[in-house]
Amino acid sequence: MAGELEFERPVMELKKKIAELKEFTKTADVDLSSEIEKLEARLEKLEADIYENMKPWDRVQIARHPARPTTLDYISYLFEDFFECHGDRAFGDDEAIVGGIAKFKGIPVTVIGHQRGKDTKENIRRNFGMPHPEGYRKALRLMKQADKFRRPIICFIDTKGAYPGKAAEERGQSEAIAKNLFEMASLRVPVICIVIGEGGSGGALALGVGNHIHMLENSTYSVISPEGAAAILWKDAAQAKKAAESMRITAPDLKELGVVDQIIEEVKGGAHKDVKVQAAEIEEVLTHSLKDLMDLTEDQLIDHRYNKFKSIGEYSFLKEFIGVK
Amino acid sequence: MLKDIFTKTKKKKYATIPSETAKQDVPEGIMTKCPNCKKIMYTKELVKNLKVCFHCHYHHTMNSKERLASFLDANSFEEINANMISENPLNFPDYIEKLEKDREKTKINEAVVTGTGTIGGQKIAVAVMDSTFRMGSMGSVVGEKITRAIEKADELRVPFIIFTASGGARMQEGVLSLMQMAKTSVALKRFSDNGGLIISIMTHPTTGGVSASFASLGDYNLAEPGALIGFAGRRIIEQTIREELPEDFQTAEFLLKCGQLDAVIPRTELKDKISAILSIHQPGGDFQWQEN
């Protein structure tokens, strides 16, 4: 099967064997059904073993899978009447971020998300899902519009990070990200963020100041990519696997660290195995989330967001005072 | 011999190397060599000039203590949350040891010092990042202390001034460091919506997550000459776009040209300029015509 990942190879091989046996019994005059049954039982056990004990690096591989569903994939399953809006009204249209208005179960909403491509051609058009400042400014424009018309905002996070380029710096990558964090703080509408793939650093966070943050089971969210961390910590990008483990970047890690509200279960082997089923899982979580938040007043929503981020972090106090004098 | 008198004395073919004892005669720190123009000057005089080189105007690194002394009215600083220290949420090997070592070295507990003080008599809340502590990187404590300083400004209804100096988010605290960008920005927004004045002064270096959060969120975004300011690292950009970048790329002057800063202000003029900005924003801001 195309796109199989290293760690799931034993499952794939066993599946192939079972398929071969089934094919064989059809043509030959022998009964192998008991054999097949045994193998199927083994497959079930093996799948449970592999998919329920995934290492951080396995999850990174799934989060980066070329066939992993993107923002636009989920939009087509989750929303009706999606109307895409383009441009930041100042410089251009960054296709690494898509956004627009739509209905979710009849409720008007604004949807925004990072958008990567699934093949080279689309990836070039989408800049591999790595936005420039105008992408973040487009997102902010749409958020302000949502605020004006009191529409809840749903953000899908899926980027390796903000694009590290010359033009991006010249046009104020830092300022664009900072402004989004700043302005998202005072939105008077529910903001729900869902990490669907890679959540890479500030470029991801710029769509991430939500009342609720949810993560697909096999997505990641981190301050730096495993490769980047390995390059800095051990001067060796090849140690990314080790970095993925020590940096605590998976959904269960983030839940434990108090960043993420809910983990959205994934289809066995990853969202790309069945987009429709995956979208249904997201729909359920989104429905609950939205219901909870729509009960809050505008001020409560802003306070809720303030308190959420205020509570993230770990620190303690020394007993003796050592200060600058 | 007589003819030897008329021959030129041969030049010495060896350089004079001061003996070890002679070297030790000059106590360390008396003289400072400018890393930019390589000229040597008296440390005391350099400090008196706010650590700005007399010859090339290079702005030497200032730690938080020097910065506060240079900027606030004498004896006006009152520190808050001085003894807040970092935990090791990711159980990163050696992290606690590194923190302790830097605490010992710098005599401060984290990469930012916060508190209140006055400048030209006007009260402000202030946060000064210190690049001598873990490169000024932002973890949970830096984020929390800055947030509390902003809340203090809000509570006292005084301006908030921040000096940034940071390599970015602190890796050893992973995603918690990233979230401090959001925490500080959310606090700034509340303060701003309540009418608070925010002045950000970016000093060398202000990069990564710090540049992409509170450093860029001032009502006035200022910078010191020559400061490195940017989101992505130069080397990463060069590797990504596969071309060499101009020499002044990501300097304060470059950012000013790109429209990202209000002004680049030499350190020696900083206090006066900030005082002037503050006086235009006098507390309350209620202007009243004087009765004549």
C-alpha cells in the first residue's frame, strides 16, 4: 500500500498475506478458513499492539503523512455553504492560509486554517503551508469580521511554521504573528482551535489563541521541530527521533501539560485512512465545544481566554530573596 | 669595530611578550576592548557612557542591573517577583543545573527583572530582559513575570515599558515556552484596551518568539542602534532561500527602513526621548485648558 509508514509495516505485511490466502481459497479447492481466522486474530492483536503503543516519532510520521487530510478536506465534510475569502487588503493573498464563512450545523461561523498541498505542484502554490505575514493578516481580517457579525471562529492548525524568508522578515513576520496573538485575545466570539497536523511554533500559535484547543490524536504541537531541536541540542538534525521524545510534542503530552483541552481520537493508523470517519469525530467534539462556549457572554469569553493562557506554565518561588539592588 | 657604528641597528625580529606576572598586574576588567572597532578603553569611562563605544558608537551588552540604573531615577526601582524560579516541566537533562549556574553567574533568578520605578518622576511598571541569563530565553517564568508586570501596570494605571533582549523561546520548556507568547500578548491586549500605554525597546538581540509577541506590540516600538531583530534566524533563511542576505539584514536600521519600527534611538538619548513620550501621555490624559 502506498504511503505506508515504517512502524506499521508488519501490519501491512500480514494484511497482504491474508488477502493472498483469501484469493487462493477462491480459486483452489482447499479450505483455509481456519487458517485465515487465526491470521485475522493475529492481525487484530498486532494492530492493537502497534497502533495503541505509538512512539512520539511514529506520531510525527503520521502528522506529516502526505495524504493526511488538510483544512480544506475537513471543511468540505464539516461545513455547508463555505465561501472562501481572499487577501489581506494590503499586500496580497497568501494561499498557505485559507479562510472564509460557512455554516456549521446551521450556525454561521468563520473558518480559518493553514493549508498545505498534497503534491508538489499544490505545495508550491501553498508554500508548503508556511505562511507569510499577509497570510496572518488575512486571518486577522477575517477574525475581526467574525467579531463584527458575532460569528464563532474555528481555526485549523497545520503548519511546519511561519515561512523563514527574506520577504517575510521585511514585511514583518514577527509583527504579524504578534498582532494576531494580541487581537485574538479580545475577540467577543467563541474561538475554537483544532490542531490537525503539525503545530509548528509561532506560525501555528498565530491561529491558536482560542477558548478551546483540541488536538487530533496523532498531531503534534511544539516550540521547534524535532529536527531543529536536535540540531541545537546535539548539533545533529539526525537525532530528531530522540528530540521528538524529549520535547513532549504529542497530543497526550500537551493534554498533560495543560495546553490542550481535548484529544480527538483518530482512525486506526491515522486520519488519512478514512477522512469521512475522522471528520465525524471532529464534528462531535466541535459541536460540544461550541455548545459550551455559546453559553458564555462576550465578557466571559474574553476572561475565559485570558485565564486559559494565564494558567499555562510551571514555576515556583525561592524562599530567600535575591533581587537586583 | 668602527664600521659597526655606522650600520643601522637591526630591527628586533621578535615581539615583546609580557610575562605572566606582568599580565596579572592589570586586573581584569579595567580595560575593555570594543568588539566592533577593536579599540581599547577604560571600562569605568565606558560604563559612564552607558556602555556605548566612544569611537564607533557600538552599543555593548547591558545586563538588567546596568539597564535599570541607566534608565530609572536613582533608587526608584522596586522589584516584584524576584524569587520566582523555573521548574523542569519536561524533565530535561541538565536544565536545572544550567539554571543554577546562570543564577550564580548573574546574581539574578531568571532572564527578566520586573518591577516599578520612576523616570523623570513619572511612575512606570518595567520589565528588563537580561541576555546574560540563558540568552534571555523565554520560559514559563519569563512569561509569567512579564505578565504580572503588565497586570501591575494595569492595577496602578501606569505605563508599561519593556526592554527586550532574547534569543527567543526557551527550548528546555518546550511548548510551555511557546504558550508564554500568547500569555503575555493576551495580558498586553487587556492592558491596552484599558487605555494603558505600552513602550517596547528592542535591544540586541530580539529574535524568535519574543520578537513575535510582546516586543512588537508596543504603542511605540523602538530599538537601539545595531540591534539584531527578527523572527527566523539568518542561517535558516539563507538555507531556505539559498541566497546570501544583505549585511544589515535584521538590524534595527533595516527594520526601520522596512517600516517595522517607530524609531532607532541611541542609548545615550533614550531616557530623554522616553521621558518626552511619557510626558505627552501624562496620567489620565485629560487635557484641560489653563484658565488665564
